[in-house]
Amino acid sequence: MTTRSFRLLGIGVLIVAALCLPLLVTVPYFLQLTILALIWIVLAQGQNLIQGITGYVSIAQAGFMGVGAYCSTLLSVKLGWSVWLTLGVAPIFTALFAVLVGYPSLRVKGHYFAIVTLAYNMVIYIVLLTFTALTGGEAGIGGVPRPADIAFGGIVLSFGGRTGYYYLVLAAAAFATLLCALILRSRVGRILVAIRQNETLAEAMGVSAWRYKLFAFVVSASLAGLAGALYAHFIGFLNPDPFGVDQSLNAILAVILGGSGTLTGPIVGAFAVVFLPEYLRVAETYRLVMYGLVLVVATIFMPRGLVPLTSQAGQRLRALIGNQR
Amino acid sequence: MFVELVQQMLNGLAIGSVYTLIALGLTVVFGILGIAHFAHGSVAMSGGYLTFLFTERLGLSFFPAMALAMLAGAILGLLIERLAYRPVRDAPHINAFIIALGLTMMIEGINLIAFGADQVVIQTPYRGVFNVGGVVVAELRLQVILTTGVLIGVIAYLISRTKTGKSIRAVAQNRPAAVLMGVNVNQVSAVVFSVSSALGVAAGALVGALLAIAPGVGEGLAVKGFAVLILGGLGSIPGAIVGGLVLGISESLAAGFISSAYKDVIAFLVMIFVLLFRPEGLLGKR
């Protein structure tokens, strides 16, 4: 079997498994976590676009998630807009916001870009917490609605329950992954990789780097905005807590653990950051320490992440079997 | 109005000198080793907690307790350099930064386990208050400014006058050349990390005396420290001093005249505004 058909088969199995999952899983808690992980895929794919592909570590992803979440929530709760509409508006609004803040931050490189985006995250968090007239502050906003049912011929698709929402976020995760795949395979994607490898050289070849960097930044922010909106309408209650800096660090962790710069890495990473803390709950007090330790050890010993590590191991295994034949 | 202005600027000077101390530690590590040591703020907080512990449990007065904590901080810095940063020295800089984030989580977690989640204020004997023409001058603030001045002087002397300082500068200028000239890079980075962490601990102790220490304060301090670096110019010691004072004063003016809830927002806006017009920082070179 060739590698290509092998891969296609793998993707096919994955799709069928993803579609059947709610029928097989009877534990609501597990489905809940899976939905969160799928939302995290949207976030992590965005993070990967700027961090893994372009090589600029942005620490504002949770902040952008908050912008999207509050945008969608406020429009649907206060103005009574349809949730389907606000789910579309939220990423666009976040993208516009990202254009505004991306321009000054992309004037600096490397660590300094990371720190400036971190400052953005702190500003967004403080504003969400303090501007109580609009956001409700720490007390938050309750009763965030789920998307309305869709009647399609005779079939009614309901998104009020977990199963319906599962398919919605599955579609969103697939969309985010496909979008990143398309970008990565396009000319733009190749330029982004070139910027990561050697920005000075890319500029010398006539690439206007800041445009492409801004593009990557804005797309990643709008994916985060979408993730935020999906999160808000799923949980049904919104306060600034999930949008602090630590959540942005989790997004970075997801990309690093999975394998930065790959398309499957963020998917693996998203599941890891959602499920790992649940299993580490046994050691609640040591969770932060363990988490940090995982990050440090992972960076030192497997800097390229889980996915490249396993595919490398797979290749070696195949080579080994091939030799014996 | 004028009195209020002077008052706020004076308050800003005190908190600005703490920012300067934090930024000084960061700028030395960044300028010489090229590492954005984000865990610096959390190290500073550990130092603050230790100082608190030494004053409460051992009954030491503030400055000896701080000196002891600085020693502990220097050892912690050595360990961090040896165990976490040295293995990724030749990897892309992004890896060192991610390690820094992991270290931040670890140290914050350890602080939480060791010292609890309660807010802590270090008691000092410097409770005097002078009134100069309507401006209230607290003795503690003066002590903070003075301590910062002394520490800056010590660092400046260390870097510009001693043999170790010379090798530090050589590594900062050109690492391969320094290695070829027989400079021990491992030793230099160990010295730099211990000095930087000791400075951070001093800043943490001063924050603990001036304001309060609590979980999460360290991350905020690290961000402020980097904001100062960006304001002042990368790897520049005078830049760290100017940047720290600018940030402290603008924050304090914002708190006094606009809104105390948004003071951090305004401080960051100042930073972003400077970036728009001088991406190399106030005292940085193009």
C-alpha cells in the first residue's frame, strides 16, 4: 500500500469515526470534553498558523477568543440577533480588531512580538473585567442562547443538545483545518514558511513580509474569535475568566505538544490540552507545576512535537520491516 | 493641581524604580544571552515571599531579609540556567521562550503550593511620612528609590569595571569571538543568570513592601518589565532605567487623573504608541 492511499484511508476512518462518535459515546461528560476539544482545534489551528508556520509566537489568542465570544454574545443577548448571524459576525469583528492591533505589534520581531501580544491579552482581559456596563464584569452574562434549529425539507436539525452542537463544532474544526491546509499549500503559505525560516532573506527576495505576517495574524485571530463565539454559545454563560493569559499559554502548549508547523499537530495538541488537565485533576495542587514541567521537558526533548515524533518512529519501523524482507 | 501632579509623579518614580529593577535583570539576560526570560517575574515573586518569610519567621529586619532572599534567588537563577536554558542554547530562540513560559507555570505553581494564595504585605520599619509643601513623601518610597539606585550602581560597576564584567560584555558583543578568545561562556551565562535573578528578587521584595504580593502578580511584573525593555530599547541598561521611570510615571499619572482601574491599559497603550513611532525604543539604536 502506498503512503498516499494509506493516508487517505486514515483520513477516511477518522471522518467516519468523528461522524459516528456521538452515537457511540453515552457518557455526556466525555462528549462535553470532546466538544471543547473540537473548539480548541479551531483555536489551535489559528495559533499554529502564526506560531508554527510563520514563526511568530502570539500570546493574544485567548484575548481574541474573548473578543469573539463577547461580540457574538452581546449581539445575540442584547440586540437579539440570530446566533447564526453572530457566529459569522464574531470572526469578522475579531479580524478587524486584529488588523488594528496587528499593525503596531508586527513592527517588532521575535520575543518582542510575543511580549506585545501578551500585553494585548492583558489589556483585553482588564477591559472585559472592568467595563462592567457592557460585559457584566466578573459576574458575567448568563443565558447565552444556542443557535436556532434549522428545518431542512422535512428534517429538523437541532443544536440545543450536545449531539447537535457536536456536529456544529466538528464542522468548524474541519473548516479551520481545511482553511489552514489551503493556506499552507498556497503561495501565501510558502511565503509564510519562508518568513519563518529567514525573514531577511525573504524580504531580500522582494517579499513584503509585513503584509503576509499581518495576514497570518488576522486569520489566526479570526479563528480564535470563532472559537470564542462557539465556546460562549456552548457553555451558555460568559465571564472574562477563560480569556486570561494562561489560556493563551495553553494554546501555545497545544501547538508545541502536537507538533508546530504541521496540520495534524494542533488537532492532537487540542485534545491533549483539554483531556490532560482532566486526568491530572487527581493532582490538582500540582497541576500547574506538572503542566509547566511537561512544557519544559517537551521543548527540550521533543522540540518538534508528538506528530513528527510518531511519524518519524513510523518511518523507522517501516524501514526496519522493509529491510528484513 | 500642581501639587497633585508632583505627588503622582513621585509615586510613579517609586513604582517605576521597581519596574527598572525588573527590566534590568531582563535586559542583562536578553542582551547577553538572547533569552526572553519570562519567568523572571515569578522568580521575583518567590523572592518577595522568601523575604516575607525571613522577616516573619526569622525576625530579620527588611534589608538583611532581602539580601538573604537575593542569595537564594541567585542560586535559583543558577539552577534555571543549568537545567532549563542550557539544553536549548543552540536551538531556535522560540524554544527558549517556550521553556520560559513553562518555567513561569512551574514557579507560579510552586509559589502557590509553598506560600498559599493569600495576599502578602512585607512589614517594614520605614513608616515615616514627610510633608513637603503639600506633597506627601513616604519614607518607604524613598527607600525603594534609594535601593534601586544603589543596585543599579553595583550592576554598572560589575559590568564596566570588573574582569567578569569584561567577559560578559565580550559575550554580548560577539559570542563566537569571545569563545575563541578563551572566555568561558558557561560561566558567563551562570553569572548573568544569578545576578539577574538576585535583582529580580530585590524587586519582588520591594513590591512586597510597597504594594503586596499575590499569585499572578509575577506574570504582570514580567510583562511590565518587558514593556520597559521595549520602551527603553533592547538590551540597553540606560534604556531600562529611562523606560522604567517613564512607565511608572505614566501609570501613576493615569491612575491619578484618568482611572485607576485602567492604569495598566494606559501603561500598555504608552508602550504601543512608542512602538508605532520608534520601534527601536526610546534609547535603542536603529
